[in-house]
Amino acid sequence: MPSLRRGIEFLFGQTNEQRLRKLLPIVEEVNGWAERVARLSDPELRAKTDEFRARLSSGETADDLLPEAFACVREAAARTIGLRPFDVQVMGAIVLHGRRIAEMKTGEGKTLVATMPAYLNALVGKVHIVTVNDYLARRDRNWMGPVYEFMGLAVGLLQEDTPPDERRAAYACDVLYGTNAQFGFDYLRDHMVASRSQMVQGPLDYAIVDEIDNILIDEARTPLIISGPTADTARQYREFARLAKLFKPGEDFEVNEEQRRLSLTEAGWAKAEQILKFDNIADPRATTARYHLETALRARTFFHRDQQYIVKDGRVIIVDEFTGRLMPDRRYSGGLHQAIEAKENLPIQRENQTLAQITLQHYFRLYRGLAGMTGTAKTEEEEFKQIYGLDVVQIPTNRPLIREALPDVIYRTKKGKFEAVADEVERLHKEGRPVLIGTTSIEDSEDLSRLLKKRGLSHQVLNAKYHEKEAHIIAQAGRAGAITIATNMAGRGTDIVLGGNPESRARAEADPEAEPERFRELVERYRAEAEAERERIVTDAHDPAYLKAALARIREWCAEVGRPFRPEEWEGGIKRGGLAVLGFQRHEARRIDDQLAGRAGRQGDPGSSQFFLSLEDDLLRIFGGERLATLMAKLGVKEGEAITHDLLTRSIRRAQKRVEERNFEIRKRLLEYDEIMAKQREAVYALRERFLLPDPGETPDDEALRAHLREMVTEYGEILVDRFAPGPSPEAWDLRALERELGQVCADPPRDLSPRRREELGEAVGDLLRSQLDQQWTRLAPHFPMVARIVLLRTMDENWRQHLLELDEVREGIGLRAYGGTDPLVEFKREAHRLFQEMVLRAEEEALRFLLNPRLSVRAEPAGGRGAPPPVALAQSGGSTSTTAGRDVVRSAPRRPAGEGKVGRNDPCPCGSGKKYKHCHGR
Ligand code: ADP
Ligand code: MG
């Protein structure tokens, strides 16, 4: 048999069926260990972990250990939490270990699947398991924790409110559960600290991302941002909001709804020039005004209250268009959020300055190993492959999937559709079937709710606001007679069990920790009830067409799992009924529809899904709705009537595919922009890491620092010579200015740099600066290295923030320049590169002007930080700048460049006290 590793590598670039076939022998191997592992006592099983570690250090690889290790986890899971992974779950686990995406339907038990690769990979590094919200992280950690602990591994949990010290401890665990945002923010924060001991995260070895399509595709456009407030620009936004009302669509500007873009017409330009009093709107001075105007128009044209956003407590809150979920912590960028606030006449939140940012894609690309799982990945296979190098493997279900996918029904008007859905809910409810209605907007769910209420149908409405509470409701959505309206993300990750989830029901009445007896009793009682309910919801199927279709699906399943198909085995047991899923709209992405439909028919249960559409739905309105409308009018379809036809369903799928492709292009494009910033970010982070302050007990590498400073100084010398003595001919030189400049940073400034050959000049300046560096180093010993680190970190961080702001501006400006026919990306790349170079040089110059300054003095201060490096105060030009080493160095970076050594009287004091300078150190 070829080695397992070769077996795993072999899987790339093959059809799903071929990939699956390769997995089977490995599953057999895992099964082959079952008996031996089952005979082990608990302590013997636990001891396997040490044995594996020893074998790994003597040359075996994780791949070699896989079958035995997975068998051990399987056994441990059975002994601790009573779940023994099925073969298909082992298949999924092998895929995750192979750094790929396992597509496994809802309810297949992905949480348990993750334990196997997590255990194996935790033997060689740190494992992060990434969930979509805090509630799921907590649930999964508590649920699966015993498995790892039984095997002797430490499991941690990361929550939004976890304090830094506990975070560090969490990251020290072998396996850590947390959300994408928490992991991402910790990465950013770790690169804003002053010394290594303040970092929390540790190595990014291996991550398993649950619901990976949601994180890498739906959330792809929303970066994680750490920000702070900037100047006040509220008036401007109000003014432009007022102006925007004077511009008419179609006349003053043209709208491209499909691409969400608008452009001013000739008439529009003229109007803008007149109102804004610019001779020519193309005037670069008018760029800001022009940008503000277009933003204000976009806010009016494409962003509608209760669709793209809601207004609550005087704030504009974004509604995620994919999921209908509220995103109170996010703001539109580029001034759009303020423009909407101005349009709505709300207080305008101060614009924030980005201090650090990263997109989730870039964060997850930092992991040495990345794997993912979800119920829906196949439709975006190309994107996963191209952008993340991740293959998708579709794992067969544990039991055949017999859900009925009914054809779409299309109504002429939205109103007709509402009534039809309500009728259908009523009909299904009478049959006793649980009904789940999926919407994409909060508005729709509320309208539908009102309609159902009028008909006396009691129901629950969920919009992904209260993850934990909604998870419990969703867990009961499978009970007989339950009606649940939910937006896409509501309760994602929670299983809908027919008859209801007995444990979740019991938990609502008894705390399993505090009252274990009562809890168990309740679970027993509800389990029996759920069984009885299930009987009522599920009925024997008699419809021959249904039986035929179900058998066809079972035959497919048998082929997938490599099992002989014998119809007589199944015929008697085929059921109908179960959870009915009604889609209130076809979403832009087929994947989101599939997620919803996949709520029904879990683990071989019967169930059905059907989508209700109207010509007024966005998807149809934008894509080919007109042709359909004419057709329906010709056919004489009335408001309450519907048409349904396979052809229509297919053409809608085609329209969706087009939107998906377009969105992929947009994401790819955005990614290319982000790529540029990511490279720069990595360079800056790597640089600042060299300047981190030493932790207590750590001996800093001062020699390396000195070598680095010498290089910087040499470069600085070259810059000065270039600046003041450009070109070979001395006529163009300004040696007096060069002397003055050097006088600022040298104890013994040159009295006369008489003209000589340029190389000689360069050398003389270089020597001078290097000797000044040596003087400072000696004069301020032993403090100089520490001072240098503080100053370098501070100037680097300050300039990097400034640079982020500039990049934003350039990106916006370039979007406008795209009219000129140049490729905006190429333009952006060039500009970003130039700005970056400038930024690095500027930061270095600032730092050196400070550090070489002959008047720089250092005095030790008595105050001590909590385990922080010894505090020093820097004084320059009369002691105006002082700072304490430690975390605050970065946080309290003065707004002005350190090198200037002066602070305005009304500026915040650079000591970080938060007081004005004149009231603090300026007194
Ligand atoms: P998914 O994330 O794939 O939707 P979950 O991890 O939430 O699924 O699990 C769904 C349900 O399946 C849970 O109720 C869980 O207890 C059950 N389950 C998972 N694996 C097994 C197993 N091997 N044996 C029995 N039940 C299982
Ligand atoms: Mg899940």
C-alpha cells in the first residue's frame, strides 16, 4: 500500500467521485483500529497522546498517525459525549486534515467531525476552530471539550469580552474555539503592542473554519477595522445631503442599478459647477466636493431605509444584504455612512481613522494550514480554489437525503405572493407540519408576521440578533405545528430536529450544571414527547410519483457511499411530511437558497422546500423580469395567480449564476486592492517586530539594533545629499541648507562643506551622521537602545496610520479617475507603492531627527509599570516630550511627528494623560 501521505496528496485535481473513492481505504484503516482501541482502558487511551507525541518527535508524521489517532478520538467521543463519529464523518475529518473544504449538509454533525483533525493537528501545533458567533464558539467548546480533555489536551474559549490575560491563556491551549472577528482582532492588536509579552495570539498553525462560505465569501467585503476618531466634518455632510436633493436621476445623473454605480451627466456637471462655484468640476480642488456629492447621491439612490439599513436610536445600522442580519458595529466606509446619516437628518458620527485593518481573507491566509466545513461550498468551488487554493470535497450524507425540492412558483406582484405564502403556511399548519419561512430582509419578515397574525397563526420571528435565544427557538422549529420566520443567518449552526430538540427544551427549564437530576428527567420526558410528535409529523408515503423520486435519490446516495442499491430495502420505510421550508425569495447566490432548503430533510428525515417569487423581487426585476412580465400579462395571469414551470426555475438559476459570477469578479477585484495593502502591512509588521521593547528578563539584541540604526543613518545621509545636492553639478547644490540641516542632528556640525566631488560629499555626510549616532549611543548609555526602540515604534505606527488614511483617499480618488480609461488598479498599485516608500523614509527621518538630536536627554523616572520595562522619560528642546515605556507608548502616540519635538498648546499632551498639553506637561 502506498504511504498515506501519498494517498492524501493524490487527491488533488480530481472529480468528487474520484476523491471520495480515495478516502474510502483510509476510512477502512481507521475502522481497522476500532477493536484494538475499544479494548484500551481510559488511562491507556489517554496515554496514546503521549505516545503519538513521542512518535512524532522520532520522525513519524501526522499523516502516518492519522488512522490510529482518528480511531482514538472516535472512541474518546463515544466514551465522553456519547457520540461515535459515523464513517462519513471520518471522511470529512480526513478532508479537513488535508487542508481542504468538506461540504457536509446541515445536521451531519460537523462539530464532531472537527474534533478528529483538531486533535491530530494539536499534536504538532496550535489549532483554532473558527465559528460565526460567540454563542456557537461557546456551545461547541462546551460540547466537544470533554473529548479533547479526555485525551489530555487543553481546550480554550475566546469570547468578545475575554480580557487580555485570559486571551493569552486561551491561545496557549492546544485547541481554541472562537469567532473569526476575535481571532482577526487579536492579530491586529498584537501588532500594535510595544513588547512581545503584550501579544496574546501565538502561532497561526492550523485553523478549521466552520461555515467557511459565510466567512470567506459573504463576509469578504467587510474588513476588520480598529479605529479612532478624527476631525469633525458633520457640516459638510449636511450641506451635500441638502444639495443632492436638487439632482434628478436620469437628468442630472445616470444610474446603473446592476452595478450600483452612478455618474453625473453633462447637465449634472454643469449644475454642480454652478452650485459649488467651481469654474470646472474637473479641477483637482473640486475633487473632495465632487466625491461628497456623488456619495450623497449614492446614499439617496441605492440605500433605502429598512432595506439596506435601519434607523434605531438615532443611528444608522447596516442590514447585511446576504443574511438580513443587523450589523451594529459596522459602518459603511468612504463617508457613505455619514452621508446616509445626513440624509436621515441624524447626528453625524465622527469619522473614524483606521488604526489597523485586515480583511478576513488575508487573516485566514496567514495560517500555515487552513481547512473549512459548511453545508454549501460547491457553487463557489472555483472561488475557493482560485483565491485560497482550497479544494471542495462533497461528503455523502450519513442517511439518504429524500427532501422534496418543489418547483418555484412565481406571482405577478409581491402582494399576491404574500397572500399565497400565508395560504401555504396555513395549509401546512393544518397538516401539523412544522414550517420554516426564510426571508432575506427584516422588512419582509415583519410584513409576513403581521399577515400571519391577522390569520391567527402564532409564530416566531428571528432576525439573527440574539444568537443564543434564537438558537433555542430554532432548535424547536421542528416541533409539530411550529411556525418560524427567520432571516438567513438566524440560528445558523443550530440543528432543527423533527419533534423538537429535547435537550434544548429541557435546558430552558433546568440548568444541567445546577440541577442535573431534574435536567435528565426533563430530557427523558421531552425525548418521549418528541418521538410521539415525530410520528404525527411524518407519514407513510403513498404517492407513486413521490416514491419514485425518493427511490431515485436513494439510489444516488447508495452509489456515493459505495453500497449496493436494493429498492426493496427502502420502499417500505419511505416517509413523507416533515419540516416544510418556504423560501420567500430567491437569493442572489444559489448557495444561500441551498442553505435554507437544507434545513429540511436532515439525517434521512422527510421534508420539503419550495421558493415563492414575484416579478417585483429584486432578482427578477433586475434580471429579465420584463420578459416574464410580458409573458404573464399575455397569459392573463392575475394578481393572486401563479405560474410555475421547470423552464422558469432553470432560467432563474441561470440568472443567479450570472450574479454570482459578477460578485466573484467584484470580490476578486477588491482582493487585488487589498493584496497591495496586505503586503505593506506585512512589511511594516515585520519591521516593527524588530523594534519591540524587551520584556523583563529578556536580553535585547542591542547589537542588531545598532547595526540597523547605522544602516538607517547611512540611508538618511544619502537622502540629505540627494535633497540638497541633486545632480553632479555643484551649481545646483545648496550646501548652506545642508549644513543647517546637519546642525540639527549633529553635536559638532560642519562649519564648511566646501564643494567637492559628490561621492566625497556623500561619504563626509555619512561619516558625520554615523559618528553622531555613536556619540549618542555612548552619551545616553545605557538608555539609548530603549529610547531608540520606543521612538522607532512610535514613528513607525504613527506614519503607518497616516498611510492607511492616504491609501483610502487614493483608492477613492482613483475610482473617480477611472473615467480617463486607465486601469484603476494599476494606477492604485503605482500610487500606493510610491506613498509607501515615502512613508517609510519619512518615518525613518523623523525617528533619526529625534534620536540624533544633540539635546536629547534621558532621565530615569521613579514610577514603575506593572512588570513593564524600566520607565524612561525623554526630554527634548526643554523637556516637552515625555513618555513611559510600555503599552501606552503606542496608544498615546502624539499626533505630531516625534521628531518635531514640539506640541501645540491645545493638542492632547503627548504623555497620554488625555488632558490638553497646556493643562498638563505644557504648564
Ligand atoms: P452540523 O454542524 O453539521 O449542522 P451539528 O454538529 O450541529 O451538525 O450536529 C447535528 C446533530 O447531529 C447534533 O444533534 C448531534 O448530536 C448529532 N450527531 C452528530 N454526530 C453524531 C453521531 N456520530 N452520532 C449521533 N448523533 C450525532
Ligand atoms: Mg454546524
